[in-house]
Amino acid sequence: MGKEAPSRRTALSALLAAGLGTALTACGGPSRSVGAGGTVTLRYFFWGDSGRAELINKCIAVFEKANPKIRVKSSFAAFDSFWPKLSTAAAGGNPPDVMHIDYAWIRTLGEHGVLADLGDHTGPGKEIDASTLVSSLRTAGMVEDRRVALPLSHNSVSLQYDAKVWADAGARPPSAADAPMGWDTFMEQALKVTRHTGRKQFGMDNPGQNYLGVELWMRQQGKQMWTEKGELGFSRDDMSRYFGQVDGWRREGALAGPDVVLESLPGFPISTRRVASNLEWDNQAGGRSAMRGSKLSLGFVPTDTARSGIYAKPGMLLSAAAKSPYISEAARFIDFMINDRRVAKILGTNIGMPPTTSQEGAAEVTDPAVRQVQAYEKAVAATLAPTPPPPADGGASLNVYLQRVAEKLFYERVSVDHAVDLFFDQAKVVLA
Amino acid sequence: MASTTTTDAAIPRARRGDAPSAEPAKRRGRAGDRSAYVFLTPWMIGAALLTIAPMLFSLYMSFTDYNLFDAPRWIGLDNYRRLLFDDPEVRDTVGVTLLYVVVATPLKLAAALGVALLLNTRRKGRNFYRAAFYMPSLIGASVGAAIVWRLLFSTGSVVDGFLGAFGVHTGGWISDPDWSLMSLVALSVWQFGAPMVIFLAALQQIPRDLYEAAEIDGAGPWRRFVSVTVPMLSPVIFFNLVLEMVHAFQMFNSAFVLSNGTGGPAGSTHVYSMYLYELGFNDFRMGYAAALTWVLLLVVGVITAVLFKTSGRWVHYAGEEK
Amino acid sequence: MTTTPVQIPAPAAAPRARSRSLAWHVGAVALLLVLLYPVLWVFTASVKPADEIISSFDLLPSKVSWSGFGTALDGIAEVPAWRFFTNSLILSLGSVVGNVLSCSIAAYAFARLRFRGRGPMFAIMIGTILLPTHLLLIPQYTMFQKAGLVDTYVPLLLGKFLATDAFFVFLMVQFVRNLPRSLDEAALIDGCGHFRIFGHIVLPLLRPALITTAIFTFIWSWNDFFAPLIYLQSPEKYPLPLALRLFVDSTSSQDYGAMLGMSVLSLLPVIAFFVAFQRLLIEGAATSGLKG
């Protein structure tokens, strides 16, 4: 007995050590050998909720049926956690063969050799047909001269508003795309809502609190958020003007204070009935309406110039990994996702508007929320600008910083000029 | 097998030693070493592979410009220079983090010890109470907890109304840059379950006769607490203090989830670890993030070392009487 | 054996003791009500209609809706809900076994044995508690990836069997150091080696610390989100916390009803585990009571 106990424990340690040893000496990476009968398995990462996962799995089933030699194995996470998952895998030298990419990341991943240049697989007789892309999306997915991604969908910024609340307050919503309302006029109407509801609902959520509003306004002024080279496309003066304006509207009460956003989960006061309008991607209207418990209409964004400022934003893009041994198969899958009408039929507008003319009109639309988005997209199609250059390396965190600075301003902790200085100083650190 | 024979061999020597209170290792020399290393084998493998190697790699990274995808480029002390002198975000996040550590650690320990003492009883239903008091800690810093916390500390909520009834009008903590950090402190204190369980387990270890002896000596409840409970509990007080402090320094989840990843309002909950995370995973400035990690490690390490050094004065181990 | 169970005298049923006991219960319940209000809220919110969850301060729903639970139990993209529970259970129980075994062994050595390198090794062990884990992830991931172990449970469990949760090693060290040395010295003289002292004397006395470790390990692995997110790729291997977040993806939908429904369901096993084990904790402590 006295001799059993120690040997058992020694054995345990030895076992663990041996197990670990074999695990680590068997290095050289997991084998990606081609399966029986020449079957290739593509690993595929995307983000979304359970509903989207079901739709995408249906698309995969159709693809596998049409391409019996290719299997697609998907993995997914919610958007906020998708990025660390993908970037860790990429950093570990193990990116998936095919992945969904947000527009904010393509420069970062594209410039550092993570994403394959699909230019070699695009064109007549090649795997991907990109000639079908809707015209405003032609350049989306290009980083300098390399095609690192293909758009899977597009959305546009819209003005979401609760028509009933606006009507009750006697406020006039912005009317047509060809006769947009000026910002000052719009804010007068918004103020009516705030007054009518006794500040229970503000006219609008402050658009200066995130990059969406800043970018829209800069584009209306003929500037842009990011230049081709990945620098900020506007000056300190531009930002001072914009911050000065929105802060004035906030003081008047047309725009909600920052506390309203912070007390709403998950940061959408429109869903918690604390504001009656906001700037948002058009495909979000359905979801927000459901949480709000009343219908949201899609209106045209106010502008003081001849430019609407809105553009075709790729909602999601598809990329292949540069290191993937199966880039050709990956390219075939990407082509299937962007061009096959069955995909469009399955996805509807879950991801956004279909990216190609070959998929346009494929989905039978019965859902009124989807109809609404389609109607809006149709109405703004003429004013839609092409996709602007992607954000710089570090652009994603500069957006977070913009929000932090804007909050400091709207909490009246710093002046407009100080806020602008803080932002540009941080930009220098981040973009260096 | 080898260790079996060595321990067996060690025993006759131990028998020869006539002072049982003497340090066994001194008598047993190398043999003691051997069995200690056997006991420590799993830990040594784990620490070397899963912690020390990655740590050394991150130390190397901290002297480089490394974006995860290209080869690291050696830049010497640049990262350290920048974080010490040129980065306003470091200054801001250090301020927020220190405030959190100083407020949250003692409050959480006090709550945990208070409830543990309350529950260290033989009264009926103690099992129920122990489970019930642990409930808040089961929820963790989940999305569910974040929703509740937001609602609890919003303007016009239960907490606001309750404080208002006492004439304290703070409004919603969650949306007030001066109070938002306190709502995170409240969340941490509310989840006092882990140190409480540790305190309870230690309270059970205190021999009853010590209290009986103190009572015979005429000590009242307070006296018994100070002269029996506190010294007997001191190893776990020390343990909880170190751990809760370290956790407070590393606080990330609750700030991230409650502020939707922004550290808001106006950066008031933007803690150091969140900045680290942003640098590493959003900006891919891994080299710089590694330098920040090492500075954090150094600071917390020094504080912990000081705690260990001074612990000899107030921490009492029953198994190591002098 | 020198351990003797302590006889706990039953409290005298005098009227004064009874009123003190009543006051104790009243105080404890009052404190509990305050502390459990948010927990209660999570439970009641899970049966609220969708638009009430995030906008209403009220504890009680205006009408009861079970649709959140329905959606939660439907599972996610062909993976049934029970699968996530099973996965979480495997990971949590595996972690418990690993931590209890490996940390107690290491703790005994640190607390009881004198050996060369003890000081530095102890310092390293404490040092690993201080590390922010996020930053170790990438080198660790690279290692497991090279070994072909990504998308398995090995990266999530291996560390537990190798005592890398220094928190528990330190916890047990503190407990072992507080055990009277006279016991193992007597055993040493009786001819026991360290393995027997550990197995037959220290381990039984360590029971409260072991159970504490088991409880915490279970709960913490049950709630662990980040490591499974990074290492697991097949949805059918996901544990609950990963599944939970899929109901509130900020780019597609925010089904708080389903998320809270799943949260409540996922709380039940942890509550059960805690209730079962903390009972042991108290009994264990009562029977291992020592005569100093």
C-alpha cells in the first residue's frame, strides 16, 4: 500500500509529461490533406446570430450539392467577438480559407498579406465573375491595386424615424431624395418632438457621437473620412465646425444628450424609445422597430449641399486566406455566394442588398421590413456615390476614440477646440 | 519508482534525528528535493509551456514593432518611452484603474468577510443562505448582468429612487462620468461570492477550542474576533487581498460589457486592460500592447512583493509556529 | 488518527436565544432581498415580452411570454440546445478534475517541502497570477495550432491538468500551511513517505479547499467565454456562453428574450452544482475539525 500511492502519482505526472511531449513534437501544423475521392474541405468563418447561421448553412448545402468535391465547414460568432477570433487565428498562421470581413479591416488584413489577391482568380474564364457587381460597388474590396475582398452585400445610411411620434408633435419629416431638408430646418422639426414629448423622446440621437454622422457630414461637404493612402480626409477646421454645430443642437434640445445613449442597451436609444429618429444603416430598421415596439420609417438624410453624402457601403465582404492551399476552391465558393440567385433567395436582405446584378430581384419579398429597405435603396440609387477608400490601419479604434472624445464634449468636460485637438493628437498616435 | 526508494531511504535518517520539530528538509537533503520535484512536475511543465514561454515571447515583443502578421522589428525602448511620456491614454487609463483598485478591493473584501461571519453559524437553513448569498456571483459579467446593471443604475431606476428617498440625488450612475466607475465597483462588490466562500472555508478550519479558551478568559465577541478570528483567518485574508487586488488591476470584462466596449461615458470606465485589449486586437500594435502588459506586471508585482514582505508581521500560519 | 470530530453543542432553546435567532433570520433575509433583486430581475425578465426587456424598470412583466425559452431551446443553426449544455458540462467537469488533482499536488510541495529553487519557483507561481491573460493568447494559440489541437478541448483543459490556474495552487498553499505540522511529522516518523502523507493526511484535511476549488473551477469554466471563442471552431463543440451571445449579435438581431431565456437555463446547472457542493463543504469542514 505504502508503495502504491507514490507510483500512481509518479505515473500520473509521467503520463501528463509524455502526452504533452508527443503533442508538441508532432509539430508541423495540422495536415490539410485532400480527403478520399479528392474532396477538399474549406474552413469558413462568418459573423451573425443564429438566424443568419441557419440561412448561410442553407446556402452551403446548395453549394456542396453543386460541387460534390468541395465541403464547407463553417464557424461563426457574434460580431463583437468575431474580430478577436479571426485575428488570433490569422496571427497564429491558421486563418480560415474563406472569411467574412468588415470594411474597416480590409486594409489592415490586406496590406499585411493575410488576404489572398483574388485578382488572379477574377475575370473571364476564371473562378470569380466580378463584372456583375453593381456599379457603385466596383471598387469595394480593392486595397490599392489588389482585390483582397468581394462585397457580399451593400447598405446605405438612412434616417430612421418614428413617423407617428413626429406627426403627433406636428413635425415635418424630411421628404424626397431630390428635395432634401437642410440640417437647420431638420433640427427645428426635431426640437418640436423633444418639446412635445417633454424630453421623454428627443428629436434625434446625436449623430456626432460616432463616425457614421461625422463621415456623412464630411462627405456632404465634399471631404471624406479616409483618403486613398489611409490618412484622415478632413481637417481640424472641418471637425470644429461639425462639433460646434451638433453641440449647439444638443444644447437646444433637438439632439439627445450622451446620457441617453449610455442608458440604452445596446447603445440604441431608438430601440428604447428615448429618441424619435437617428442615422442608421437602412437594413437595421426591421430589428430596431421590433425592439422599439413601433414601426420605424426610412427617410432621406438632411443635407446643406447638393451632395447626399450617402454611398454604397459593403455590409460584409468575402475574402480568401493568402496561405490557403485551396484558393481556387475558395474563389469558386465566393463567386457562388455573390452571383448565385439561389443564395440571394435564401439570404433575402439578412446581410443587406445583393451585391451583383445577377442576384438582383432574386428574392421574393414578402416581409414588409425588407420591402421598405428595397424601396429606400431604389429611391436613393441615383444619388449613391461609389464606395470610398477603406479606413486606415487602426481606423477601427480611432472610431472608438472619436466616440470617447465626442462624449467628453457633450458632457461639457472639454471645449470644441480641445475635443478636436484630442482627436487629432490620438490620430497621430494611432495612425503613425 | 525511484522516488519510492529515496523516500524510504530517507526515513531511517529521519528516525535518527532526535528533534521532531527541526526542519525535515535539512535532515533529508537531496531526497526531499527529489520528491518535491516529482510533486511539482505537472506544474513545472504547465508553467514553462503555457505561461513562461509565452511571457518571454511577450517580453521580446515589447521591444519590437509587431503587428501580428509581419516579422517583429526591433525598436529598443521606444514602446516604453512612448507609454511613459507620450501617450495621454495611458495616463487616463492608469488614473481610472488605480481609483477602481483602491475603492473596489477593500469594499469587496469587507462585504465578503462580513457575510462570511454572518453565515458562519449553525442556525437552521444555513445551506440555503450560503447558496443564496452566492447567487450574484454565479451570473458573472455576462450580458444578462450588464442589462440588469444598466437598468439598476439608470436615471429613474430603483437605485436612483432609493437614494433619492434619502435626499441623495445622483441621477443615473451608468451615464454620469463621475459615477459610472462606482457602478462597476458596485457590480464587483455585489459579486463577493468567491472571497466569501474562501473566508467561510477558513472559518470552518478554526478550532472551536480556541474560542472556548478565549471565552473562559472572559473575552467578549469583539475581543474573540480580534484575537482569535483575525489571526487565524490571516492567511486567507492575505490571499483574498492579493487576489482581489490583482483582479481589480486586471479588471476588463465588466467595463467592456457595461460600456459596449467604449469605456464610456467619456472614458470614465476606460481601464488599463481595456486599452491593452484595444491595442492588441483592434490596432494590432502587439509590441506596444506587450510593453503595456509588462509595465502592469511590474507595478502589480512590486505591490504584491511588498505585501508578501510585510505579511510576515500580520499573517499567522498555524502549521508554521516558530 | 489524531483527528477527532468536534461535538457541536446544540443551541439552548432558551427564549432569548430564540429571539436572537429570529433577528438573525430577519436580517439575513432583508440583506438577501436587496442582493437578489437583480438576480430575480433576470429571471422575471426572461418571461417578459421582447420590447419590455430593455426599456422597463419594472420587476414584473406586463404579461408572461415564454417565447424566449422556446427560441433558446430550439438551439442554433442545427445544433440542438442540449448539445451546448453537454459541452459546457464536459468542459467544466474536466476542469474540476484537472484543477483539483494538479493544484493540490503542487500546493503540497510548495507548502510543506523544502527544496532548492523553492523561493524563485514560488515567486514564478505567484507571478503567473498577475499576468493579464489576453496577451498570452496569441503565443499559446500558435503553439496549440502547430500541434494540431485547435478546435479540440485540449487547449481548454490541458492547462487545468498542469496546475496553470495558480490561483488555486496559491489558495491550497494557504490552507496547507495552516494545517498543524505535528500530524505529518508524526506520520514521517511512522515511516510514511511524502506521497502517503499527502494522500492520507493532507488531502483529507484539505477537503474544504478542494471543494472550494471544485466549486470555483466549475463556475468559472461554465462562464468562460474568451478561450472557447478563440479555440473552438465547430459550432457543435461550442459551450453555452458562446451560444448565448449568438442571440444578441449587434449586426443582425438582438433577441434579448432568447438570450435571457438561455441565461436562466444555463444558470440552473451551476446553481445545482453549487448547492450540492457547498453542502459538502460544510460537512467536510465539520468532520475534519482538528484539535489544535
